[in-house]
Amino acid sequence: MYNLRLQHILFFFFAFNFNLIAQEISESEVGFEAELIDLDGLSCLETFNNKNKAKRDEAFKKNPKIPPYQDFKVGKNIRGRSLIFLGKGVADISAKPQDPNYIDAIQNAVVLAGLRAKTSLAEFRSADIKTETIDRTMEAISSGVPVSDYGKRQDALDEREENYNNLRIEQKFLEFINRKLDDWIGEREAIAEDRAQLEKELENVLSQTAFGEVITTLAYSEIAGMKNAQIQIKKDKVCVLSVWTDRTKRWANELGESNYKALANLRPGKSDYQALIPNKKDKSGLATLTASYGLQVGTDTNGELYIISYAQASAIDRSAGSINNAKMIAETRARGQIAQFQNEAVDVFKNLENIELSTTYKDGTSNNYSERNFTARTKAAASLNIAGVEQYDWWAANHPFSQKPVVGAILVWQPSFALILDEGTESDEYDYLDF
């Protein structure tokens, strides 16, 4: 008994004094001096928080009842009853400012950093889904009910079938995982009573290929619901912060299904896209445009989704021919970014449909499953030409880093642009113009 008490005392002593002990280790004892790596002030998360804190502080002056701003972190953030996931990616710009392909290198770095941000979120969500599944399974076992029925009322078979058919595809996969876990429980002679041992066994089960494929696909499917929240560019590096919420996921689902009418009737935002695009005739606006790349996605005051695409291309010189050629290249890149955004949603939607084919409903929920690499993109719409993309504006200026001429293109898309192409009718209002 004495030894046991002594062990407890030592445990709490070290637990409470670990930070103090760690601080007392000298440079000579560790053999080197630690130094933080400075990315030349490149921190898109810090910039994002500072910018939004300033907005909240201004709003607080008008309405003191507004709660103070709470910094976001990479990974899971909970605000009220909402889940918000942030992913961050950093990439090097592979060319020097004096190189002819410097602008191209910036474009590529933005894409790469964005991909890394999305991948980091997908990996985080994969682990998160796994943890949530283990917790749900352990609670179901302790409650003595099947995993698939945990937290839900028992429905008649016909009601269960109707409910299942009305589920979104990703929800069907979670149902599939629950049923497979029920099968695993039913095949075992005894379930470990020790919670730690049970958790370890469940981790091993979910690491099996059949489960891993579905969990990974579910995590990566949410990439389509991410939008860039902050893009920060320095001379040699790019940082991209991407965000995922239930709201952005819903946008991606509707876009993947080409449900343009639904995208034209969303929850209204605070600004129309025209107010968000910098004015090229204003000095600060032009400076902002030279640092603008990628997509800006949101909803306008009417509740309609908008996508603003910024792209650039370097011009050989200031001649009209060179500027025009660079303008065409920039427009092509801007159009490609919008197409890729929808392409990403379509790819994921097609992938999830592909899995559903092997988990067709049968007697409640099918147990059939055939292993495939579902995380591979189907490229169902690789050459997608999204309808209704409009050129909003373009500009030409000397780039602040390279001091060489660069041309930027600004394209916009809203679902109403595509709908009017399908539903537009002739009008005699402009007959005097003879068109």
C-alpha cells in the first residue's frame, strides 16, 4: 500500500512539474539551440484571425452584446453548434522575381498550397471520423443496442427502407460502417469488458481495408466542400488557408448535382460580388489585384452563390499584341479554376455514387462490398466547360515583385448565368437595336 501511494505521489509530482523541468534543460544538455523557423511573416492563419478580429471589434463598437472574437486554429473549431474545419498549406514559388515564368510559378504555388491545405483537412477528418465511429460503437455496446440503431428509434422495415433511400450518399456509407461493425460484434464470442482493450480492438477493425477505403473516401469527399479563406503571397512562398463547414459542403453537393436553382436560393450573404472585386483604377485596388489569385466563393445579398476567379499571366513587353496574348492566357486560367472547382465536386459525387452501387439497399441495408480504390478520382468531367462564365474585368500593370508587365483576368459565375442560357426567351424590348 505504501509503495502504491508513493507511486501516486511521484506521478502527480512529475505531472504537475513537467513544464518546469522542461524549462530548466539548458542548451548544453540538449546539445543544440532551438530556433523557430521564420517564413518571413508568412502566416495566413494569423492574418485571417487578425483580419476577422478587426471586423468583430468594429461590430462590437456598434453592438456591445456581440461576443468577443475567438481565434480559429487549424483542424476542428466549434462555434455554437457548428463545426468549422481549417486546413493550411504552404508552398515555395519555384522561380525568382526576375525569371520570365515567375507569375506562372506563383499560380502553381497557389494551387499546390491549396491542395496541401485540403489534404491536411482530409487527413484530419479521416482520423476524426474514425474516432467518432469508435466512440459511437463503444457507447452502443455499453447500452446493449446495435451500432446501427444507437441513438435512433426502431422503425418498421418499410419506414427504414424509405429513410435509407432518402439519405445522402455519405450518410449511407456511415450506415454501411455501422452495419459492418454490428456484423463484427455478432461474430465474436465475447466483447472485451475493458474499455481500453475494446477501443484498441475497434481501432484494428477500422484499420482493415474494407473500412479504411470508405472512411478515407468520406474524408476526401469533403475536399469538394472547402473554399479558400485566405491566400497570402510573399516573394518566394505562398500560404493558403481553406475552410470547410456544413454550409460550404451543401454548396458542393448542389454543384456536384448541377442543381443550379438550389444554388440561386441559399442563405443571403452580406455583400454582392461586385463590391468584393478591387477597383483597378484605384491605386490600392490595383495593388490588391496584383496579389489576387484563385477563387473567391460566397453568397450575395439575394442568396445566390457566386464564384470569382482571379488569374494572371506575364507579358513579354508592353506592346498591344503581347498584352492581348497574356490576357487570353489569364482568362483561360481563370476559366479553368472555375471549371476545376465544379469538376472537383462532380468527381467526388461520381466517386460516392460508384461506392453506392456496391452497397445497394437489401433487407434494411446491404452487407455486400467489393474492394476498390475509391479515393482515386474518376475524372468524369475532366474537360468540363461550365456554362455561364462571364468576364468581369481585366487589368495590366507592372508586377511589384518582378517589375515586369503582367495581365490579370477576373471572371465570375453565378447559377443564374447558367439558368438564363437554358430558360432565356426572346424579347422585343431592344428591337430598335436590330439584335
